Amino acid sequence: MARNPKITFIGAGSTTFMKNIIGDILQRSALSGAHVALMDINEERLGESEIVARKLISTLGVSATVSTHTNQMEALDSTDFVVVAFQIGGFEPCTVTDFEIPKKYGLRQTIADTLGIGGIMRGLRTVPHLWSICEDILKVCPDAVMLQYVNPMAINTWAIAQKYPQIKQVGLCHSVQGTVKELAHDLDIDPANIRFRCAGINHMAFYQYLEEIKEDGTFEDLTPRLMEGYREGRYPKPSTWNPRCQNVVRYEMLTRLGHFVTESSEHFAEYVPWFIKRDRPDLLEKFSIPLDEYPVRCVEQIERWKSQVEDYKNAESIEVERSHEYASTIMNSIWTGEPAVIYGNVQNKSYITSLPQDCAVEVPCLVDRNGIQPTHIGKLPAQLAALMRTNIGPQELTVEALMTEKREHIYHAAMLDPHTAAELDLDQIWAMVDELLEAHKDWLPAWTQKQVLETA
């Protein structure tokens, strides 16, 4: 009898995300008998996730089994796949702190989970815990594949590859495939009829081409249609999921750079120096930029979960739909050999020649029994590579700080962040970093509290 895979979910208290990933997995016949090991340090949330997972199994009528764990190594023992999804420090206090302290200095943010001072701080909190997972993997399941869904994605992927290059890992995001669906909605075409290729860094990858597959088998470049629709005011269409987040910034960047970027407008606005400026409320209005958007979402999600969890507990079955996440596709391809192409974040080994070697890049990857195999992209358009490098600098310095345990590189990362540098002077940046490190000290490694000599 063929062996069923073991799948470990670290951070299983993220119940809604766990439901989507495990629901996808259990709908694949080769994975439907899997043993799912759910691990979280929050026993209450872990118990809620167990209820949901068992009801998914019952609803789908599959033979999968579930176990729950608060011990990480126990959950990882002999596993085949490791899904990681957690937030160190949670919404309160850490996310709130990442917004409120910069705000005192006049630095406003929208999401603060990828780049900027919020992304740097989140990286410092998160990477040590990812490293601990890597250490346990090497002890009890060295051949396991880590599917890493944690932000800041690029910093995390880079730091894992730097310290534990033997770990089989990929950073996963849904922005590439999600953006295609958004554009298909604007264009009134079926997303299945769009052919595309995309490359760059996480949250700042650009479509090298976007084409509609016509009935006669030819391809039409969609970029001119998108530009024309934006200039005429037809695109973007009103948001279907969040009225605060209209997609204006990305369309504006399309007209400036000639390529469409993968991450949402509210994210992208804080990766560059052009859209969020104090004393320029006109820009916020013109480009529909929602400041403090992530904290607002967190509060809404917390309130929504209170009623949703009771619905899950009382329901006899749970509706299961396929999500657009790549996790189940990767597992199925590795387990069965059925080939697939996904977009993954990996260490740059000359896949994109115009970006630094060893940085984290997002590229198309072939997946089969041989694992995750990134494809060669070559050179990107000069303006795109130059823009990405403004984000790669702070990522590199955050990883350097973590690898060398030198606090000065945290200041350097903040100094070189495009949005931070556009708003604050050097004294403000250093003071803000000091205050954030002190506020987060219970969530950070001890070396971050060691002061450096003042510079002249």
C-alpha cells in the first residue's frame, strides 16, 4: 500500500488560512489520505483549527487524519511538507507598535509587513523563529519541503537561504495569480484566457507580458488596453472586496514604467517615495491610498472571527472551495510527479541576472518529483530592476543585521528604505529605530538591544 504524506502546519491557529490550505490539499486524490499535524502555541486557537480540519475531512468524505501539537519538533517529526504561517507578536502589541511609533515621527504606513520600518521590524521578530523551524527540520525531517507563507517574504526567504542553504524551501504569495484575476475582472475576460510571464521580487514583480488568448489561437497584448482604460477613467473598476482599496497606484505605475506590478496599490504605495507624503493629502485622495489600512483590517478580521468560529463549531459540514494558493499544487506535483508551474520566492542563483546574486527573487518554477526548480529569466527592463534594487538594499541590510547580530545594520536598513528616507531625516530615523527596538524588546533577540557608538 502506498504511503500517505504527512503535512505539518506551523501556525495552525491562523484558522481561516489553515482551512483554505488544508481544504485545497484534501481535494487532491493523491493527498486526501494525508496525516495533518497542526501546531500552534495558542491552545485555544489550535483547538478551533482542529474542529475545522475534522469537519473538512467529514465534509469531503476523505480518509485524512489530524493531530494537534504545541511542541514544534514533535509536530515536524518525519513530516514530508511543512506549511508555515504565523505572526510573531500578533496584532497587539507588535503590529500596533509598528504603526504608532513611526506615526509620532510623521511617518505614515498602509500595511507595514513587507518593507519600510514596519517590514524591517517584522523581519527582525520573525526570522529567528523561522530559523528555529529550520533547525528542527534538519533534526527530524531533513528531506521535508518548507512552504513559507510568512511576511516579510523576501527578507525571510533570503535569511533562511543564507543560514540554512540545505533547507528545501520556497516562499509563497498569491499576488501573481491574484493580480491576473483582478485584471481579468477589469477587462471583462476569463482569467483562464490570459497568458503571462512575471518576475522580480516579492510584492514588486512585474509582468513581462500579459496577453489574451484569442479564439483563433493568436495572442493580443493587453497592456495598451489597460493603459487606455486607465487614462479614460474606466479602469480600475471599483474594488470587489474592499472599498477603501481602489487599485489606482498600480495603474499609474503602469503608465510610468510600461509594466504592471503584482502587489496591491495599498502595499506598493509604501515601497516607493512618491505617493505617501506628509502635507500632501491630495496625493492620498487622488490615488486612493488608505493609511493605517492593515490595523483596520485586523480589527475587522478579529470581529468577524468571533461569529465565524461559532458558525464553524455548530455546523455539521463546512463549505470547501478551491483557493488560488499554490501549496496543494506543489505538494501534489512533488508527491505524484505530475508537473506544474507556480510562482515562488527563491534565492537568486542567476535566475534574474540584473538583480544581485543570492537575493530573494520571485520567478516561475517548475515542480515535479525533482522538487521546486526555478526558471531562468535573464535581464529585466532597466527601470524595473533599478526600482527593485531600492527595495533589495533594505532587505539585504536587515538580513545582514540578523546574520552578524550587529544593530547598526538595522539603522542602515531604515536609512535606505525609500519611503522612510523621503519623509524623515537621519536623526529622526535613528531615534525611531531606537524607540521601536525598545518597544519590541520582548519579541526580539537580545543582540538588538546592544547600542552602537554614536556617529559623528
